Amino acid sequence: MHRVKDRPTGKDDELKTIMTTVADPVGFHLRAAGRIVKLTKLFQSEVTIRYQGRVANAKSIMGLASLAAEYGAEVEIEVAGPDEADALARLVKLISEDLAHSEEDA
């Protein structure tokens, strides 16, 4: 299940946030972080992921790996920018479903 909320940013855009569950059996390791970075760099929006009080820019492989989110952990994704809806939808699918499979299978 995913919970979505909008938060005003003081600009024309709303900050979109959603909670989702990590599907990768070994969590946010370097390979998973690399796949997330590869996807988020396709978007103009700013993307942040939070886990247990830690925050990472989703376009930083080391930042994401440092979150050490484990399999089944709930992470919060925040997205703000011109393509935020598409970025959020694709990132949620990647983290909650596609990371459970190898990149070749996805």
C-alpha cells in the first residue's frame, strides 16, 4: 500500500510525498541505489528519499546506499518539479516492485 500526501512548497508546485516498501531482497545496496539514480536522473524534478530520520538525494548513489533501507522497510519519497507525477509513479514502481527482480528481468 502507498500513502500519498501533498505539501505546499511556497511555489506553484506542490511537494508530492509517498510511502512505499522496499522490494529488493537485500535492500538499498549499491546495485539498487544505482538503478534508482539511473531512473531519477531522467527527470528534472528534485527527488528525496527518507528512511529512519536519514535523508538522501535520490540522484546520489552514495547517499541512497547510506540509507541502508532493508527489505520490507518503508521509505518516504518526496518529489517536487515539473515532471513530479511521472517521476513519483515510476520511482514507486521501481522501489516497490522492480527492485525485486534483476535489471535484465525488469
